[in-house]
Amino acid sequence: MPYALTITHLYPDYLNLYGDTGNLIVLRRRCQWMGIDCTVKPLTMEEVAQSGQTDFYFMGGGQDMDQVAIVNDFHQLKHEAIQADTEAGVVFLGVCGGYQLMGNTFLMGNGEETQGLGIINVSTRAPSTDVKQRCIGNLVVEINSAVYAEMQTIYATPRKIPRTLVGFENHSGQTYLGNGVEPLAKTIAGFGNNATAEYEGARYKNVFGSYMHGSLLPKNPHFADYLIGLALRRKYADVNLTLPTLTDTEEFAAHEFVVQRYR
Amino acid sequence: MNQLLLIPIIAFAKLLTLALRVSGRGSGTALPGYLVGRYFPFVLKALVSQIPVVVAITGTNGKTTSQTMLSAVLDQAPQAKVLRNKAGANLSQGILSELLKQSNAVGRLDFTHAVLEVEEATLPRIARLIKPNIIAVTNLYRDQLDAYGEIDRTEKLIRDGIAQCPTAAVVVNGDDPRTSRLTQGLDNATYFMSLAPEYARFLPYEGKLNSRIPGSQGLEATNIHINEDLTTDFSVQGQINHETVHLPQAKTVSPGFFHVYNALTAIAIANLLGIDGATAIAGLKTFKPAFGRGEILTRQQGDKQVNYRLLLVKNPASFSLSLELLRNIPALKLILAINDNTADGKDVSWLWDSELERLNQANIDWILCTGIRAKDMAVRLKYALDVPPGPIPAEESIRQIIDLSFKEAGSGDTVFVLPTYTAMLEFRKLMGKTLDVV
Ligand SMILES: [Zn+2]
């Protein structure tokens, strides 16, 4: 039976900074190459979210004005459904602004903290004076061991996958993880969540947050497959579901280049 | 201010420029401007105010081309003596350095027009000093993502700059939603440059295409035809200074839709300065594209000759539009050269905002990726192409890619090269071209 995957792209017309749509290009193509029937649905301002309609949410980052504008809309029209879905294990990937917004507080460009969506227990604050004003540059991180172990179960045939993720960060907000949230990875080069913690990103259930642009998924195909796998496992209620292996020569070559050059 | 005060400062700057040149520490472009600007901030104003007409051109893409086109047009007028800053020297120190260089020993400038390319964030800082008669804004795109962060901020900075010059005429891209609203709420006379909607809708603007308010002034390009040699024919019509403009046979040798906007901008400004349309069109024909903007370099070995046509890419918009141009090329041979140095933007995420998918309509012979981020480019292509043309060569060394492409191409072939800024400089250098053109 061919699998099908529905991906919901949140506020594509508002949150579309720094190549974040590259993540969707990659999800769509990889599904196509693996024979998974993939549908991407935009969900934007003034549209009501219904729970149980999607397998995968993606939310990118936006400019300050846009981020502030969507918070109200999110609370009124999306919050309930997305919280119910993510509590039930639906995959959610938030990058940069999309990651910050999922937390309790996030940061606007003027340095003001604003209330976030409160779906995962992280908080983003203004950098203190002893911290660099902006975390910017190439980012190389080591995936946390639980995630990496699970990642290796995704493929039908065991394969060698990098322990690293690579990307480019560009944020001034400093993110701190609260109880119940695990870091996605440990920083090798660059900053990640904040200038002092040495960790990057967050995981709560199947909600993943990351500061990685670059874009994130093109040079980290193992992470892309992992998210697709998690989404399908939940949808088809089959914890043993696995994916075929694609030839990722170009992807891993680009990945390895960044690891070697910028670590 | 007292003209006498200028003399020692000018002498100092000229001496410094000379010393830098003799000691081989660069061509002396920025440092004199930096020092003088810092310690004698009144000098910029004192120098510019001697030039009767000042035009400031800003915006993300096309500053240099618009400036060069306008200079070519003004050169047609017999009395005109035009001062312009060098491509890229568009911060206040670069502009000041050029003025210092061009002034005589007592600080006199003998020019009728200054046509200045001004970096976006610099405009509000120098607008009051240079008091431009005309401000042109080519377009506003996200550019070099890590340089400023936010395009909203840039838009605001330019508006602040314009607001400081209430009597300046403003020439904007009338299709770009960001530039076309710049003078909303301001009293400046505004002229909108636009393409007929059937062309404008293909352009990657951010947000809804602006639609011209009936009765507004400006120029529109129609019947745009891009020829196989990438020159562009078009017609111009509209209203400037409440007079009708109709030019059925305009041409630009620079390739592509962006350059039609640049040409319209040059024609409109010329018109505002009292130069008629026919003269403007004649001037445009003498215009030679600046390096990297459609320039052709040739490599010869024995009987074999291969042409390389350079189209600079610096952000998603210019990348997408260059690809659009290449759709009509038969048996396209293409080199994509991507660096991630500061001048290119260190974050290569923008490759994913560029519409490489447009290549699916092109007739591709082969594609080679090169530059520091060649491998990122190859991944982007792999995901863009519906039918991947087999493994895509990704070789960091631009020198090796030039050799390989020369081998692959037939004699007389044209290879299209889409480089980022520093990749372009390197490519030209390897082809035996030095930086100083213009
Ligand atoms: Zn970011």
C-alpha cells in the first residue's frame, strides 16, 4: 500500500525568511522519490485549523511585524487544533522564528519580549549585555543520542548516517529550555539555542525546533527522512514502519563539506 | 563656509591618496574619504554643493547599471560634465573619496552633474548633505541576508532619506510594492517606472504587484522583446512633467527585464533634466554593461574560441530572473559559481528562495557548479530539476571549472556564467581581467 503524507505549511506568506521553503521543497521531493503521496497545504491568516487533518506542520521564521501579527491569529484560530495534534504525536518542525513562536515568550527585533504560543516549554529572551548581540554564522551540531538512535531505525536497510546536523543560524533571541523539553543536539561550532548553553534546538514529543537555516533539511537528508518516518509511523500506527534508502551522494557531500570547513 | 578651509584638507587627502598608491596599498579609494569624513564632516557638503545637479540612485539591484546608463545618456548633451562614484564605492566615504579625487588643489569641482550610486542604508545619513535634486530607487529586495537582517528596516531608511529632501523628484520602480509606496504621505513629485502587466507578473516581487494609480506620472515599457543575443527591444510611453513621452524603439544591450527598468529610470531622469527622448535612446545605445552584468569574456586556445557571458547573481530575485532569461537559449551551457564570502552573503539559504525550477523549461546541454559552495548549489539543482541530467559536477576550484567547460564547449559556443559577487571577481581574474573597468 502506498503511503500518503499531508504537510501543513503555516503562514507561508508571512513566515518565509531565509530559505525556509527549501525545507518543503526537500520534503516534497523526497516523498516523491520514496513513492509517498505528499500533499502540502498552506494554512494562513484568518483560516481555522481543525485537528486531525494533517500529519506534519512546518513553520518558518518571519520579520518582526509579521511574527507579531500571526500570534493573535494563532491563538484565536489555530492554537487548540495544533496543541491537540502535537500532543497526539503529529510532527511539527519550527525553524528560527517558527521555533521561538512555539515557546512561552519570543523576541522582537526591538528587543522586546512578547508572549508566544506556549506549546513547548521554552522561552526566548533578549541577549544580556555580556552576550553577543546576534548569533550568526555556520552551525555544526551533534544530534542527541536518543534522537540519533531512533533515527537509525527509520530505514528498511541499515545505513551509515552522519551524527551531525549542519546549518546557518541568524538570531538575537536567546532560547532556554524548560522542563520536559530535550535539546535536539549539542553544539560543535556556532551557538545554537543561546550564546552560553552549548545546545541547539529542542524536542518535545514530535515537536522539533531549530535555529538552522541553510536551509535545514537539504543538507541534512537523514533528519528529513526521520521526520517523514515519525509522521508516517504515527499516522499508520505502526512503530516498525521503515523507509527506503535514497542515494544521497550530493546531500552528504554538501553536509560533509560544511562539517569539515566550519567546525 | 569658507572655501579657504578646504584647501589644506584637500591637499592632505590628495597626498594620502598618492602615498597609498605609491606604496602599493590599494588604489586609495576609501581611506582618504574615511579620514576626511570623520574629522571634517562639512567637506562632503562643501564639495557636492558646487555641482548644480545631483542625482542619487539607490535600491537593491541595478544601482550601478542605472547609474552607468544615465551617465551614457547625459554624455550625449554637449555641455554636460558628469561626476560619478565607482561601482561599489557607494558608502559616504567612497563618495567623498571620489569627490576629493576629482576636485582641484583648491577644492573646486568643475562638473555639471553628479550621478551617485548610494547604498540603501547610507541614504538617510547623507541626504541632507548632498541634497539630491532627483532620487531614484530601483527596487527593494532581500539582499545579502546577514548584512542588515530586515528589509522593512531598509525601506524605512530610504523613506527617511527621501523625507529629508522634500523638493527632490523621486523616480521609483512602479511595480515593486515596496518602492512604489515610498513617497506615500510625502509631498515629493513621484514618477513610477513599470513594465506592462503581462511582463511584470513574471517578476519575483515580494507581495502584490503594485497597480498604477490612474493619472500618476511615469513611464511604462511595452512590446518587450528579448533577442537571442540577450539584447532587449521595447517601447516606452507615459508622462513626465505632464508631457507625453512616446518612444517606440528603445533598446538596451544589457540582458533582461531588470535592465528595462534601469533604462526607463535613465530616460525619465534625462527627461526631468531637459534631455529629450531621442537623445536618451541614442545615449542608451552607447552604454556598455558594467562588469558581471552581461559582459562577455573570451577564451582562445589555438583555433578554439569559447565565449563566457557573465550574469551576476546576488539574491533570489536576480538569480530567478537570470534563469528566466536563459529559458530561450538553445542547448544551454551553464556554470553556477557560488561563494559564501561576506560580499556574497555568508548564508547560502537564499539558493532555496531562488527559483531554480525555472530551468525545467530550459533546453539544457550541461550545467557545472563551482565556487566555495558548489556542493550546496548541486543539491539545490538536484531538487529543482524534474529530470536530473545525471550527476551534476560540483568542483570548488573555479580554475578547474573553466578548464573543464572549455573542453566541453565547442568552438564559438557561448557558456553562461551565473556567479555571486566574489566568484565573479575570481572568474574575471582567471580570465585575465582586472577589477578596474568603468
Ligand atoms: Zn534565523
